[in-house]
Amino acid sequence: MDKVSIKIKGAVLSIIIFFMMLSVWHLATMPKSGTGKSEATVIANPTSSQSEYDLLMGKGSKDVPAEMKSGFPTLSQMGETFYKQLSDPFYDKGPNDKGIGIQLAYSLGRVSLGFLLALLVALPVGFLIGMSPLLSAAFNPFIQILKPISPLAWMPIALYTIKDSSISGVFVIFICSIWPMLINTAFGVASVRKELLNVAKTLEVSPLRKAFKVILPAAAPTILTGMRISMGIAWLVIVAAEMLVGGTGIGYFLWNEWNNLAISSVIFAIVVIGFVGMLLDMFFAKLQKMVTYAD
Amino acid sequence: MQINHEFLKVEGLSKTYVPGSAPVFENVNFDIAQGEFVCIIGHSGCGKTTILNVLAGLEEASSGYAYMLGREIKGPSLERGVVFQGHALMPWMTVLQNINFAVKSKFADWPKAKIEEHSEKYLDLVGLSAAKHKRPAELSGGMKQRVGIARAFAIEPKMLLLDEPFGALDALTRGVIQDELLKICSSTKQTVFMITHDVDEAILLSDKIMLMSNGPNARIAEIVENTLPKNRERATMHHDPMYYPMRNHLVDFLVHRSKLVQQAASSGSPVSNVTDITQRLKPKLVRPGKDHPLSNPSIQIN
């Protein structure tokens, strides 16, 4: 009862905070009545050359004052952008003009490919490191040195060796998401309770069955935590990577809209990145809950 | 009585954890006959759990051998079921799945239905059929330990090793499970080696009680034959005329003699009041209340 009421109260408060932020935004982007009018009158009576120039630049013919267009978007402009982008997310009008859905699909595709490859490497290697103190000691210096390297620092080498920007993006995701998974898998495997391993020993359980039926479930919560951290990092990195290499993806979309000075589209992209990141995290939280056990 | 003394045989077992230092225990010799229930009592640090782990095949002794049915124990085996001090159930599995896991390890070629039927039979034996779909975290300490016992019994081992299985339970629960264990063991003629700290538990359950002196340099000082009749019960056993001689003998050992034996052993004095040279190798057999001179050994402090 108490929990529910706190949840409801929290939700109401969230909505209030949201509308407060919107009103601050609205007030900050409101056309200024004093100076705005005088500038508008200047533009209202332009010289012929000025109006021709404005027309050439795609301005002036509309009733919105020119300075408002390049300034920070108003709420109504934002709403318009959201509506336009979300009503047709999958349009494709050439390399520089694709719908948000297509761009997201590219980014998610790269992230999941890089993430899965990292998982395929991290799980078995982490298992081995976790099981063997020798391998753990041998691998540890490499992990400790490679882990703090910004994944984007790998980009030139990736581009040079792979010679494909899209696959280089996948590689960058691979290299950034492997470390948390590797470290957590090794840690989870190494800290399986000795008692449980002894049970498996006295039952003469085969190594493979022990790995899948005892060690994996015992370490699963820790492994899933690693996967969740990795996915969070991968989603952070993909935006930066796509800004750098260009072509497709949500990061490229954002940078392209910045080049177009379409601030409302940039803000739209930011919001979408946030939402997708949240959904990804929620997905892994759910997986984590599924494998977590009460001890 | 026709007993097979070669069922389990331990010879000259010793364990040294830190090379160069005194062994935790040394010269441990005993044997267990088929169908016997043997308890081992001793203070913490005398190496009881190590001996049990050696018998389980989980640990290696520094020297000496353990044989079961004439074969040396060199690793864990399904012939020996272990009930661990902590319940050691897989927390992500239900009670039934935990037992299924063990049964499947032993009878790998059984179909699923047969495995489940077998598991449920043993769950029923410890009175936990109703909780079969619960996870260990939802069970009380006593119930968890019962599942551990059912799991050990379910693989139908030739020998059962119990490491202080009731140590963490309250007295009431402990009594109930002791009764259950007694009932199951006497009906299945199970051979059992059990560690305990509880003198009454040992008297109730065992045929033979091995008394260990304090560690380091611990050894089995005496093997006490349980002189109480076989059909003893927890509720009435303290009225038996043999009960107090038995109990006093055990408690006296824990309070006084366990230390004296250790002192005699580590000082290396060849002859003492408690041990003489022959008993360094073979512990004496004591029958409290029956062999009068041995049942009430003079307690000598210094």
C-alpha cells in the first residue's frame, strides 16, 4: 500500500517536473517582444537586394522572423520535428536523408553484432580465467592495460586494418564491451561457492555438466551484471563512433543534423538515444532478474 | 557378530598444512564395518573435517591411506554420499531439482520420469514432499539440511559422510531430524561416518564413538563402543543405566583427557598415564559401564 502510493506520488512528481522543464524551455525560447519587434520591422521593410538574398538562402518568404529559425527551437517547433520524424520513421531519401527508424536499426545492428562477438569471446575466456588462477595471473596485466583505453582510440587502427567504416564501428563496440563481460565472468566463475563445487565433485559430475549446470547458473547474476554494463558502454560509444566514421546510424544522423543546423532534429536524436538506451538497460535488468537467485 | 572389518580402513593418516610445522593430526588408524554408525568427537581444530574430506576424496592426506572395500580412496566417488556442514544446495534449483541433479549424476541413463520418482521417494523419506517445488531460500535451516540428507541418500551410496549436519540447528529441530536419521539409517543399514560436537547426539545415533585429542598432533585417543541398547530413543535414553557412564566418559574426555593426550603426544614422552607406546598406533577400545576399570579412568591433571 505504502509502496504503491510512493510510486504514484513519484510519477505525479515526475510529470510536474517534466512540465516545469517544458515551461522553462518555453519561456526561454519565447520571441522577445521588445527587440524582436524592432528587428522584425527591419526585416519587414527590406531592401530589394536583401530580400533577394534572403530568398536565395531559403528565408524571408515565410512569416517567421529569420533569427528565430537559426535560434534555439521553440516547443512548437520541437513538436513539429517529433511529429514529422515519428510519423514516417522509415523513409529513405538517399544517403543523407533517412528516417530515424532506419538510422536506429543501423546503430542497433552494429551494437548487437559487436556485443554478441564480445560475448562469444568473453564468456569462454572469462570461464577459463575464472577457473584457473594461473591464467588469471597471466591475463590480468593485459586486461588491466587494455581496459582503460578509450574504444575510439582503436578507430584509426580499425579503419586501417579493416578498411571498412561500418565494420570498424562493430569492432569498436566489440572492444569496448568485452572488458566488463570478461572481468565479471571471470570474477563470477572464480567466486562460485566451494561447497557447491564440492557437491559436484562428490557426485562425479563431468566437467561439461559442471560448467553448465553448476558454475554457469551460479555465476549468471555476475555475468549478467557485466553484460548490462557492457551494453551501457556500447550504446554510449556507438554514437561517438558513428559521428566519427559517418555514413549511417543514429550518431551520424545527429552529426548530420548539426551540419544542417537543424537543432530541433539534434534534440530529437538526443531524446531518442536516451530512450533506446533506457530500453536496452531495462531489457538487461529483466534478464538479470531472471537469473538472480536468493541465497 | 559377523562384521566385515575391511569395509573402510584408515591407516596412519596424517595431515600437515604448513610444511615443517606440527601436523594437525597424525597416526590416525581406525576401521568401520559395514552397517556401522560411527561418530567422531573432538574439539575444533583437531582435523575431524579433514579426515572426513579425505574419506570423501575431496582432500589428500599428507601421509597414510584410506581404503574402502579394499580400494584406496583417491578422489570423490558416488559410492560415498556427503552431507555438508552448510546445506550446500544449489540455490537456483528447487528442492526436487536439487535431488534430481544428484540422482541423474548417479543414474545417468535413467529416463526423466524414473529419476523424478526416485527423488520424490527420498524427499518423502525426510518428510518434505510438500516443499518439493520450493527453492532453498524459502526453506528453514532444518528443512534445508533434510534436503541435503535426502540428496545424499538418493544416490544410494555405500557410505554416508556427515559433517556436523545439525550444528546450525536449534535443539528442537535437531531432535526431530536426529530421529528421522536414526530411523532411515536403521532401516537401510547405512554405513555412516559423522562428525558431531554434541555428546548426546553421538550416544543416540552411533554404534561407535571415536574420540580425538586436541590438535595439533591430534590423534584418535579412544574408540568408545556404545553400550546402550540398540533400540534407544531420544526421549527415554537418559533413563538407561548405561547412559550416564557413557555420557560422563565422553564429557570427561572432552574436558580433561583430550588435552592430556595431546601434551603427551607433542612432548614426545614415551610413557604417560593416558597413552603408552602401543596406543600411539592403535587407539584403545573402551566400553563405558561394562569394562569397569576402563570406564572410569582416573583423571589426572599433571
